[in-house]
Amino acid sequence: MSRLPGSSNEEQILFLVRWLNDHIKDAQSIQKPVLFAEFGVATKNMSTDSTTVRDQFFNLVYSAIYSSASDSGAAILSCSRASEYGLMKIDRKGRITQFLENPNESDVNAMRVDTSVLGLSAEEAEKYPFISPMGVSVFRTETLLKLLRLTCPSGNDLGSEIIPSSLRDHKVQAYMFRDYWKDIGTIKSFYEANLELTEQSPKFELIQHSVVGVRSRLEAGSELLDTMMMGADLYQTDSEIATLLAEGKVPIGVGENTKIRNCIIDKNAKIGRNVIIANADGVQEADRPKEGFYIRSGIVVIVKNATIEDGTVI
């Protein structure tokens, strides 16, 4: 979001709204899908809280996509990109007509599509003739409930059961994602994704120079800067989190309004609300295992399974 250098955040938001609506109207007038790719917010010299502005920006973009699809009757939106993790076929309007989660070799050629319909050039479409789901879907609530209760009452998997069965009775629309994304569900892909961070020109830039691991929970108002968060081995449900908070305990993840910088957070760490981890005194070495952390070379290390209570300052 930098089309208007020197303008205020409010002016840029207004420009974004007009820009999105104009492009959607143009696409509708020629009955073609519209592609929004590689969008983001430059935080340099930002006049207000960068997290708030980013939230506004992404809410506007995704709301515009959802509203556009809703107006055209799409029940489900699936963000997609070619890869080896399942294949989809689409028609000329970007509607998904076939979905295979684990195609075998004989299926692959039959799943080739003209990806130029999603905005690729003729050269790109020739190079990338396959579309793969990246696992991000948006459902209308009533549609999802119908699928779970009536169409697939015993279904447990979105990719192999729910999405394929929805194609019979619902309009399922694909949207191309052309930025960096990688499924890290295998050892090889996990290994490659981490090594890509070491490249001189990495395929993506880390927001605020932080890495957030799988199954991490970050509550509203929390901020990470120059931090490595390893993630968690499990998810806690909303009801489990609510129960823990009601009992005065700390759930796995980072609580509301907690500010963390120059830190390594090991797996399953429980960091409460209104915590500050900044090592403001510049301590270089410290051992506080009973309090759940160490400091090495000025970097705070929150140990695995540690609990940092609400309001703690490190």
C-alpha cells in the first residue's frame, strides 16, 4: 500500500477501497475472474501502529474478495496455487469443477488447465498448467453446516471429503495466490522452507523480522519483533482456553497486549497477558530456569513448556 507517497494512512485506505471496487467492476463487466496478488503494507515511516494498519488493509482486501464472490453466488472461496499437494480443475470463470487431494500419476495429465483464466500470461500458463489448493478456504456458515450435517455427516477431512462433495451442489470459486507459500507437511518441505530463509535474496520477507511457528496463538494487541516463536505441539480449543483463563491460568501461546522482542520462544510456552519481554537492562547472560527463561548473548530464551504469568516484565 504505497501508491500515494507522502499521504496519510486514511488517504491510502480510501484509495485502496476505490481501487479494489474499480477492478472488481471491470472484471464483472467482462465476466472474468479478478486477480489480486502480492499485496501488503509498507511499515517504513508509518505514522500509526503498524499492526492496526495491516489489520485494516487485509480485512479490506479479503472482505472485497468475499463480497465479490458472494454477489456472484459463490458458496466457497478457495485460494490456490500450483504445487504437488493435490490438484483442481476450473472452468473459464474460475469455478472449481474437479478436486483431487492425492492424484496418482495417471490423474496428473487429465488435471491440466488453462491457468491464463486466473491472470497468468500465456507463457506463465504454459509453464504452470496445474492448480493446487493451499488449504485456505472461506465458507458461508449455512453452506458449511449443510455440508457437515447432511452431505458429509461422517466427513472428517476438508480436502478429501468436504470440498469434493460440495462441487455437486454448490458453486466453488478459486482465487489465485501468487506470493510465497509452501506446505511443510513433509520432512523434505520443512527442511527446504527453513533453508530458504538463509538465502541472500529470500523468496519472502519476514514481517517485523520474526518467525512464527505452526500452531502458534497470538492474541489481540500482541507484538513480536526480532523473535523466533517455535510454535506448539497441539491446539487448545476456545473452550479450553476460556476455562484456563477463568481459573487464572495461562494458555499456550502469547496473551493479549504482550510485547516481545529479541527473543526465542520454545515450543508450548505459555506467555500471559500484558507481559513485556525486552531485556531493557541489556543483560547478557542469566539463568532463571524456575522462572522459565535464560538469557544468552542478550537474547531472552523462553524454555519449552514454560509459563510466564500475566504482567511479567523480563
